[in-house]
Amino acid sequence: MRNALLYLLVIITGLLFVGRLFYLQVIDDSFKLQSESNAYKRMRVYPERGHVYDRNQQLLVANQPSYDLMVIPRKVKPFDTLQLCDLLAIDKERLIKQLKKARHYSPRLPSPVVAQMSKIEYASLQEKIRKFPGFYIQKRSARDYQTTIGANVLGYIAEVTPQKVKNKPYYQSGDLYGKSGVEKSYEKILRGKKGVKYLQKDKFNRDIGSYKNGTLDTLPENGKDITITIDAVLQQYGEELMANKRGGIIAIEPSTGEILSLVSAPSYNPALLVGRQRSRNFTKLYLDSIAKPLFDRSLQGQYAPGSPFKLLNALIALEEGVIDENTKVTCRHGLHYGARKPFGCHCPSGTSNNLNKAIFASCNAYFGKTYLNILNKYPNASIGVQKWSKHAKSFGLGNYLNNDLSVGNKGRIPDSAYYNGAYGKNRLRSTYIISNSIGQGEVETTPIQLANMTAAIANRGFYYTPHIVKNIKGGTLPKKFTTKRVTTISPEHFEPVIQGMFDVYEKNGGTGYYARIKGIEICGKTGTSEVYGKIDGVRTQLDDHSVFVAFAPKDNPKIAIAVFVEHGFWGSRWAAPIASLMIEKYLRGTISRKDLEVRMLNGSLQHVYDSFISGEPFKINRNRPR
Amino acid sequence: MRNKGNILVRIDWLMILIYFVLVFIGWLNIYSASYTEGSTLGMMSQPHGRQQVFIGLSIFLIILILAIEAKFYERFSSVIYLVSLLSLAGLFLFGKNISGATSWYSFGGFSIQPSEFAKFATALALAKFMSDTQTNIKLLNHLLKIFAIIFLPALIIIPQPDPGSAMVYAAFFFVLYREGLSPIYLLLGFSGATLFVLTLVLDPMMISLICTVIALLIYFKNRKKKHSKLLYVAILGLCIGLSYSVNYIFENVFEQRHRDRFNIVLGKEVDTKGIGYNTAQSEIAIGNGGWTGKGWLQGTQTKGGFVPEQHTDYIFSTVGEEWGFLGSSFVVFLFVALILRVLHRADLQKSKFSRVYGYSVAAILFVHFLINIAMVMGVFPTVGIPLPFFSYGGSGLWGFTILLFIFIKLDANRINEW
């Protein structure tokens, strides 16, 4: 019997082991999961971001390799710090700090020492990198701007924020995404689709080849190229014209709603936001609270439109039947309508203006009277203002355009609800809001809304939502950009208004007379909008904005444009000439009026802007002593 | 003598077959555990390449062992034992320290671990002493001599330090029991071990209480037998004393790493990243295998090198991951089959020397098999002892090969005896 003991023990042990194996391998799943988290690493493979072309297929944005110097602290051996610092153009403290940071993160995993080096920096470093064990160069893809213009249109890409990573699982820390402009609007198309590569890891978390021979891997899908509606030549010219001025230029092709140029001044070179100096440059732009280069004035700037708004009021008055072409209003150097002060105008007293003249000479009295007539046509002003507001909004005013530009502003077209809030229900009197008649008062628009309104007039009653995308390679345009949007104004009412706009240029006494171009039939309207600002907390009237809207040619228009020059004194001083130069450039390609061009290119309003913050007293709409 | 030319007929081919299957499977798994991209067969820089050489030399050893006259082992057992003891003692002077233990002699790039060879030497010496017709295990005098033979090598090995290898010598208790040692020793050993583990899980107070209750129950049940009350009190006192002293030893004599290893297995501490890393990763590797395993060279745990010492002591985790439940059960089956076969052949021996030696072989293989696989599966504290025929290492492989094949030779020779 004694020899049975060991037999028994051996058999029992064998059975227990098989039982334990059964438990570990067949019953309990937790080990499998743990081994998976041990065993592989999911690596994103980044696709090439799509290129951006202008409407004439000029390449605007491409990609360039950018190089990060990476370090694996564990592998670093003593090296010539001075030489490395020289090659990287950084000081020793910074290098030491970066190495310390890297070691803190992980001694075995790579960390960046210097990010986004250019090809030139890379070239000199690459020859010597072998002298620095533990360091290597990681190639990445960065944006390569083929142009210095259009920063506000093109936008930029930046590293995702932790918040974004949390909300959008597609992104992971360190990814780049479009943060403004086209890069933002078409992020999904431009970015492509990341691929996944599974790498098998060892116990040090090092890669030791592909996992399951790459059967689980997916290839990245490159981003699609897009063509934008911008005409790079026109855009560049616009930016040059706006040099040393603040404001915006929007040019739209009325027949399609394509935005030909979208100038916001001041702007910056988009290449500033690429490369080693990116974060320094961005901070500088971001913190410039005076010139606000990151603020897109053509899209976000909300201004009183001034006189161009008279065009809209004329159209509404015609539609509502309160005037016709021949209705005359006598201007007594203003309109006396029962208030303490007359509604001022620049016409000599006793001028009798019909619609045509009221437009080309921009008579305030005419439009003040007409506006009151529109409102008073209805039992009370609240109903009137509601009717009026509806007409105005049909031109795309007072709300977001709902287009593919990443920023925008609603502007403001007041309606009865707005005034009920301001004055109490039905307490509104038409005379309270007479300023709306000339685009002052509560009315506010953004330059792009104004340009769109002009396009709608040019089209005689409809518009296409202004948009920036012309063509997506292998994609289709959203339907909303090809849908005709019809205004509430009947087509026949446009002709007299357009004739008035035409005469702005053609008739002596027209506000754009001096900006006309031989051979091109331009229809336009100047504007001078009063503006108040706070200086040291005191509401102060500042120099008027210079506004101009135009389209050309008169028949079959090719371009509609709105120009806004902040504090440009009056419409015909800056905005009208700039608009006419833009139109000439776009339609003819060359400029015949060289002296005007030179004056506009070299003209500067910097001293005016400086005077607001100088602390010295100033008189508005005068040249400042330099 | 007349059957000398016939050894190939008399030899037990089953044991040899199992031996070669185990060695081959072992080598496959060493290859996988030490595989890196670009590995080729016979690369001497890799463990699997060196193991190939070790296996080749083993075959040479086997031929040598089978060729030598069987009587040689019995006659020279004392000499072999003494040489073995000297080689162990010599470590204190000439030994080389590898990963914390001075258990190796180093000749150039080549190391030998004498403790691997001391096992068969001790088995031979024990067999020789026991087979002496004068020896009576019931005599305390003789028993002490037997204990001396067994525990002398262990005592030299412990301070190297290599407690794992020393532990194996407990295997000889099974042999002694088979040969007539009072079961009291085994019983004491088992109760001692049980008490030890229970003390670590519960506290001494609790143990004392339980022991008292059990003692009272037994006493009242056996009242009629009129045992001396004193005996009960003495045994109870011994248990309680042991429990408290275990507690004291554990807390004050053991080093922290030993305490940690016990605590991990007993589930008193969970630490899969630090001290429990080995065990946790090994369990993950085995658990990752599933029914049929990941396939040879496909184990992610194995390829990633997550299990430390995987090609040596933890080689069974590779089997678990890459060959799954079926493969690892098969390996368990092979070991069980081999040990049972050795036991069976040992029982058939007419010569006491062969029988005792055979029993020793079976017991040593069993203890290695038990402790190693229990450790790899996370039910026994981490103790560094190899899996016979499986783990990487020349000394280990040769030590077990000699151990087994001397028995095969003795077994093949049994007809010559009377």
C-alpha cells in the first residue's frame, strides 16, 4: 500500500493542473483582454491633407514635410551639447529643459525636442545626427502655403485641444485640425481618413513588428483636394489696396454666388502659423487687440451699412407702392418731420429730387420721407416695420448666411418684436426709427451681407448663397449653394434703382463720378456711416466709415462688390475708388488709371487709427496732423 | 552478462520516447520564447541555438550512460556523491555569481551548475545506503545517517542562496516512506505545512482556537479509548507553538521578497506591476492560449517578452499561450505518464538499489513538476526551479538526463540480477 501514495499524488496533481489550466484558458476571459492590452499598439497612419486651389487652378495650399527632432532619453549618450545647440539654434538651458521633460515623460519612448523644423534646418542637422545617439528625426506633414495672401480665407490648422479630443473621438492628442477658414469648413474633406496600423509591442513598449502580419491594418485615405472660388490675383490685389487700412472687400459673382475675393485688413502671412515660430506668432496675432488681424472684418465686422441701404429701402418702397419712379421729394437741406432737429441732408435747400437723383446724389430727405411712408402705409408702425423687415431679410440680411465660411455675424434688421422690446408693445412711432432709412439707427450688416444684397440687386431679385467652395475633387457641391433664393421684390422694380446706381458714376453730382472707368458700365452706391466708439470709457464719435457697393457690368453682371474702409471719412474717398479698381482688375486684368491706383495702394489711415489711442483730442473726418 | 549485446531490447523505450518528446517540445518552446526577428536555427547567440547543442551533448551522455556497466553506478555511488558534495562546497571559493546566486562554475563563456548534478548523486548515495542489508530505517541511528545523506547537499545549497533547489530534497521523504519510514513523518510534514499556510492566511489566535476545538472534538469522540490527556495537551501545545513561531519567523526571519511571494499567492496582496509581475504576466500568457493556443511563434505575450525568465523557469507559460489548453494538458499528461512509468518500473525492480534509485528519480521529477507548474500557474510562490527536460539550460538538462538514464540503464539490467 505504501507505494500507492506517490502514484496517487502524481495523478491528483496532474488532474488539478488540468483543472487549473481549464479555468485559466477556457473559463476565465480576463486574461485574454489583459494580454491584448499588453500586446499591441494601435498607431494612426496619417493621410496627406488635401490641397487647396483657387478658381483658376492656382495651387494655394500644399503640404511640406516638417521635421521634429525626437529623443529617446534612455539611448542618449554623452554628446557635444554645444554643437547640437548650434545646429538647432537654441540655447543650452532650453535643450536641457527639453531633455528633462522627455525623461520625465518616458525614458524609453520618444519625445520631441524641437518641433516643426524646416527643410533647411533639417538638412544641416541630418548630416550630423549620427553624432547624437538617442536622437532621431521624425518626418511629419505641415501646410505649405504657396501664397502670402488669403490668410483669413484659407485659415490655419492647429493641434487639437483636449476638449476636442474628448468630444470627437476621431482625434487624438497631437493631431492637427482646421481651426479657421476653409481648413475648418472643409476639415472632413481635407483631412481624409486616418489609417490604423497595429504594432506588436514588447515588455518595454517597444515596437517589434506588425501585429498579426498586418491583417488588421487599414490604409489611410488621403484628403480630397478642393478648389475654392477665390480668384487669387484679385484677392492679392484687394489685399494690396487695403494695405495700411482696416476693413474688408467682398467680391461675389452674382450669377453663382461664388466669392471672388474676401479681403480682411489687416491680415497676416498664413505661413506665419507654420513651423517653429508658430506659437510665438500666433500669440502675437491673438494678443493684438487693436488691429485684430485674426478678426475677419469682411465676415464678422458688423457695421451700420449707411447709404447703400437706401437702395434696399427704394426697392421696398417701390414694391409696397408708396413711391414710383417719378415721386418727388423736396429737400430743405434736410427733412423737417416734426422732431426738434430736421433729418439732415447735404442737398442744397429746395432741391426737388426724384428717385433717380435721390440715389445718385444720395439724398437723405428723400429716403427719410419714403421710409416714413412705408411704415405709415399700415395701421400702425409696428406692422409697417414688420413688413419692411421681411422684405429686407429676403436679401439675406439680419441673419447668418448659412454658408461654408467658418465665421460670420447675423447683422441686425430690426422687426416689430425688436421694437416692442425697446418701446413697449405697439408704442412704436415711425418717426422714432427714421434713421433706418439711410442705413443708420438699428440697422447693421456685415460686409458680406452687403455684397450679397448688391448681388441680389445685380441679379434683379435673386441671389445664391455666397460660398467659398467651387469644386471638391470627387465630391459634389452642397445643394444649398445651387438653390436660387428669390427676394420679395418684383423684378420690374429693380431697373429704376439700378439706373440710379449707374448714374452714381455717370452723372455729374453722382457720388462715384470720379471713380468711373471708361468702357465699363458700373452701378454703385457710396456710403458714409457714422460710427461711435468708446475712448477711455467715453462714447465718442469717430471718423465715419467709408462704404461702397457696386456691380458691373450693368447688364449681365460679372461681379458684385462691397468695400468697407473703417474710418475712411466718406464713401467716395476710399471705398469707391478701391471698388472701381477691383472691378477693373477683375474684368480687364489691367488698370488704366495708374495715378488712382498708386494713391490707393500707398494711402494709409494708420495715423487716424493711431489718433484714437493717442489720448490726444482730434476732430473727426479731417486729416490728422502727422 | 549474456544479454549485454541485447540492451536495445531490454531497454524501456516508452520512457525514452517520452523523454525525447518532452525535450523536443521544450526546445520548440524555448525557440519561441527567445525568438526575435531574423532568428535562424543554430544561432549560438540565442538560447534556442545553445539548447540545440545541449540536446546534442545529452544524446552523447545517454549513449555513455547506457554503455557503462550498470554495477558501476552502485559501486561508485559514494565517490560520485563525495565529488558532488565537494563541487557544491567549492562554489564558496570558486563560484560565480549569476543573478544573485553563487551556484555556477564558469569556464570561459560556459557555466555549470553543480546543484543540478547533486540530485542524481544524492539519489545514488541514498540508494546505496538503503540497499545495504544492514540498514534498518526503523533505527534512529540509521535514520539520522539517511537524513544526513539527503540534507547535506541541501544545506550547502541553501546559503548560495538557492532555496528552490534545496527544497527539492524534500522529495526523498516519499522514497523513505515507500521504504518503511513511519507515516508520522509525512503526517507531521503535511500538518506542519497546512498549519504554516493557515497561519499566514489567518492569525495565530484564530489557529489556536481552531486547533483547540478540533482537539476537543477528537478527544470526546475517542473518550472510550482512554488516550492520555497529556498527549492531547502536548500536541495541541505543539500546534499552537508552531503557529506562533511560524508567525514570528515569517515576520522577522523571512526577507520582504519572500513574504511578498507568499502574500501574492495567498491573495493577501494584489500587485500585478511590481512584485507580482512575474506571476500575473505568466497567468495572462497561459490564459491567452484558450482552447488551442495562438500557434507556434504567434503568442503575443511570448513574442513581447512580457514573462520574465520565460525560456527557463517560466517555459510552461509559452506552452500555455501558444499550444492552448490541449497542448498544455498534453504536456501535463506526458509528465504524469513519465513519472508513473518510472514508479511502475521502480516497483518491478528486484534489487533494492535500483528500486530506491528509481523511486528517487520519480520523486525528484514529481516535486519539480509540481512546484514549477504550480508556480507558473500562480498557485505557488515564485521559486526558481526548472521544469525537467523543458527549461533552457545545459546543467539542468544534463542533470535530469543523467538522473533518468541511469535508472533506464539499471532497469534494463534488472534481468541480470537475482
